[in-house]
Amino acid sequence: MEDKQFKELMRKLEQILRVNALNVGKDRTKTERILMLDKVGFTPKEISEIIGTTSNTVSVTLSQTKKRRLKK
């Protein structure tokens, strides 16, 4: 497979992942959606674009969740 074909394949796969991510956890809270998307490897910037919030909100949510888990 040529490099150009590989890059195009990866671009299409990325689009498919994003479309699926949009539908992930529609019935869940924003925090639950953030945690699910983080768990599968999306960056805070990517998560913010998917769920329609700021990357700062995502980062704060992840940080607060981590702190709560450490306290337990």
C-alpha cells in the first residue's frame, strides 16, 4: 500500500471513529461521556469538539475525577 493510500485510509477511519463517538453515551451525563471518550484514547481537545464544550472543561473534569478516585 502506498503512503498516499495509507493516509487516505487513516483519514477515513478517523472520520468513522468521530461519527461513532458523537453517538456514544447520548443518554449519559457530560462527565460520563468525557470519561468514556478519554478511556478510548481521545485527547481533551478532541473530546471537547465531539461533545461541544471547551477543552478546559474536559481537562478540569478529568482532573477532578482523578482526584476523587485517589481519595477513595
